[in-house]
Amino acid sequence: MNGIFGDTFDFDGDGKLDIIEQAAELAFIANIIEDEETDDDDDE
């Protein structure tokens, strides 16, 4: 199992996350955090 989300971002199926796949995973996490912060701002 690679990465935080397992093999979800292993696009080429080689069992390893290369730099592009790692970047996609980190961008996904950043997007989730940004969405959560925006949702929290709306609640105030």
C-alpha cells in the first residue's frame, strides 16, 4: 500500500507512487483542506 490513500493514486499500476502521482495525492489533500476551511467560514 502506497501513500495515504493506498494505491488510489497509483495511476500506472506499478505499485509505487512516482512524483506525479505523489503530487496528485497532495493536491487532492490540499483541495479537501481548502474546502473544509471554506465550509467552516460559511458557518460563522
